[in-house]
Amino acid sequence: MTDVTTAPGVARIFQERVREHGEREAVAFVRDPDDPDATVSWSYRRLHDEASAVAARLGRLARPGDRVLLTYPSGPHFAAAFFGCLYSGLIAVPAPLPVRSKQQKRRLTAIARDADVSVVLAHSGDSDVLQDWLSSEELDDLVPVFTDALGPVPAADFSSVEGGPDTVAFLQYTSGSTGDAKGVVLTHDNILTNSRILFEITDLPPEEIRLVCWLPLYHDMGLIGQLLSPLLFGGTTYLLDPATFVRRPYSWLRTIDRYRATVSAAPDFAFGLCVDRISDEEVARLDLSTWKMATNGADWLNLSTMRGFTDKFSAAGFSADMCPAYGLAEATLIVASRRSSALRVLDADRNALDGGAFEVAGPAETGKQIVSCGFPHEIDLELVDPDTLEPLEEDQVGEIWLRGRSVAKGYWHKDEQTRQLFHATTAQGDGPYLRTGDLGFRHDGELYVTGRIKEVIVVRGLKIYPQDIESALHAEFPELPGITAAFRLPGPEDEPDRVVITHEVRETAAEDLAELARKVVHLVAREFGAQVAAVSFLHPGGVQRTTSGKVKRGEMRERYLAGSLRPIYQHTR
């Protein structure tokens, strides 16, 4: 097997896997885990032939280095389109189909224009949606190609365009506002380096890598972590539609059971949904004994969620190693992780942490439990004071800065943002580093993530993390199991930040919500010393999240200030 970190590109490595494992199952789309006949499965050879057909068509429509928009639901056709772009030397731009709202259309348009794409690849089943988007957004110059109608091209009839390790492979657009579409520029070397790290963390022979993924393939955890990495090392990926998981979380675990999967990853909220919405009767029908590694990657790792998942599904044979992880698109995907049968947890003194340092909570105090994300993987990680730019010692909270082969080139055509975030130097002139905007500390060499700089709430000089407020609310009010978003309303310079609490609820009487809102205000004041400006109870789906489940606190603040939250009930002070 060729050393992937010395290979010239992703296409070369995948084609080697095709020669080695031609008829092995590469990727499958699972429509219904209880109906295996409905599953669409492609071998490595079939995927290669389909990708070759895409590349052959693209070779007549674009030149190497041009950008190509990929707008697919989850399935093998996305994989063929992605590899087809790599085969032809084009830059793939994965993005979601605009199937639900005008906001989605505007978001996709912003991506298409920022990347200056010339071709749009899609499935013919989505032609109406695509054509409606193109006409409504006046993008008639873009050429749509429906790749499922092309038919495979024998390998002998096509030769791929060879780039190099520093050649741009694709643009990963990060979650953000419509007007701030930012494409992370990822090279072949970024992908190969990070994929090898993921493969080594998995610690399984290729033939035993059977992975189930319900995350969107335009998201880094879905694309790199659960599609590309397995394919580059000879594994198999089973794909679910994200909406299928959201409607019925049982489908994720049932697919792991059906296909005897060994690996799967998800954000923290997904493990919580399984605990809350899968019945004991459904648990009794599951066999999760083949699951070896369960990765939890999120902006905040909730200890109670992971323990609750392990406790509930041990009855179904779940004994996988939990693998809390930290990563971001700007570093390709994985930065640090800790795979173990036992989580490492620190009980931190809240006041010390809010003041910028880790100290063990005393016996009479209620500490904040923080889960370790483990050691960094082949990357230089520094904790730096975001104001003074001074490097910090262990147990000091600072901004996470990164340097290494997994760090991306920057943002597509955003020179100033690239300079500020990807070329940072410390007060001593050491660099360049990527500034992540995330806060954390190291203890015994392991990384503990505490929050985001832009989301921190400052009260009388202390820094309060919104996740702490959200966790306290869930612990105090178990009758409110929905999604919570706490965010800051900055006040005048000499006054503390105020807090807005938004929470999703189902049908509840107004008088009950009024009483709950008053209790929420008192809890936040008592536990955190913070003043609550408003408590807004929203319909399900009202709290905005990214495709990986991260709460969009900034967008929620914008909607609150614009008066567009549409609350069921709102208490203001």
C-alpha cells in the first residue's frame, strides 16, 4: 500500500484502492435499514467507472482549476461527482440543495458566486429544484449536468489529470451568514494527511472498516471523516439521508446493527436524540456489539449525554470506545481526540475557569465537568492569550492556535481574513499559526475545550460560557428537553453583558411558560450572577443550528435583535 502522505494526490490513492479491492463494497445508500433490498450499493470498480464518466464530461466543459458545484443528497452519486472532479483536475465545491427556503437559495447563490463556479453537478431527480434555483437567482450562465444519466466509462477510455500534493482539491464552505460565505481551501495533502490520521485512530484493518454516516456530505465530518477516509484505505461507508435520522434516530443505530458496522461518528446532539427518542422496546431489538469506536465531535462535549448513551444502549451490546474529538474545517477535520473505554473528565472550579485558569474544584463546591479531547494529532497546538498574543502555560485558558500539514491554505479569495486568521504570530514572532477562535486549556498534555471567544458572556470581569447556562437549565428543568440557545447582548463598555435565553417547546399553556420564564431568570441570576434581558420560548426548529448540530448563537442574536424569532411566549425585562 502506497504511503498516502507521499502520494501526489487523492485520485492516485483511490485508484490504487480500486486495483486492490475492485469488487469490494465501497459505498452504499440505505433507504430503509429494515429493507436491505432497497439499499443501493456500489463497488470500488463501479464508483471508479462512474467517476470516470463524470470526469470525461467535465473535461469538455471546464479546465483544470475551475470550480464545480456539487448539489446532491447523500448517496453514491455524490461520491462519483467528487472523485470525477479530482480525476479531471477541477475543484469541487460541495453544497446543500436549496429544498426548503429562500434563505437556502440565497446561501447557495452566495457560495456559487464566491467560488465563481462554472458547472453544477446534480442528480436528475433534483432537476426541478435545481432549475428553479438557477432561474430564480438569475444564474442562467451555469451549466447543469445530471451525472446519473451519463453512464459509466471504461477505465481504458479515460486517464485522470495528475496534480500535486499542494494542488487545491476542494472548497469547504463553513456555516455562516448568507453574506459571509467562506470557502476553506483544502489541498490534496491536507486530505491525505488528515485521512491517514483518522485511519490510524480507527485502528482496524481496511476490510473491517464498516462505517455508518447520516451527516451531510457537504459537511467536513461527513465528507472527510466518513466518506473519503474509509475509501482511501479500503473501507465501506453506509450512507443515510440526514432527514431520516432527524425524523427517526433509531434508523442510525438500526443501520449499524443491520450492516455490522464498526465505526460511526456524530455531533453530541445526535447521541442525545437517541437517548431521548429511542424507546426501550426499540433498544431491545438492536445489536450494537460490532460497534468498536463512537466518535463525538462537537463544539461542546456533554458528559451527561455520553454517559446516558452508554448506559441506555449497553443493553443492546454497545461497548464501543467513546472517542471525544476536537476539529474544524480550517484544519481539514481532526485536530485532537481521545479514544478509550473510559472518558477522562476534570472537575473544574467554575470561578477559576471564568477567570481564565483551570483549578480542581474543592470538596464543598459544584465544579464544571469538562471532557478531555485528548492529545493533538501531528499538529502544533499552542494556547495563546487572544489579547496580548502571549503563549500560555498548562492550565491557563487561551485561544487555540494550530500549525501543521492539516491546516488549510486559507479562505478562497479572502486575502485579509486569511492573513488575520491563518498567518497569526505570537508576541515573540513565532508563526504562522491558524487562530481558531476557540478557547481551551491543556492539562497533562491533553486538550480541554471551554468555548468560543465571540460567544463568551462577560459579567463583572468574569467570563461565562453560554454552554454552562444551557446545561444548568437542562439540569434544573428536565421538563424542558428541547434545544436551548443562550447568547449575550453586549451593553455599554462599563456595564456587564446581558443574556437572552431561547428554548424550543411543544404545546404548553401560556401561564406555565410565564412561570418557567421567571424561574429561568432567577436561576441564571443565582448561579451565574448574570442579568437576563429576555426568555423566548420558540416552536420546535426555532433554535438555529448548523448541519452538524452546533447552535448558531450569533444568528439567534441577530434574529432576536431583528424581532424575527416569532416566539410562542416571550418574557422581557
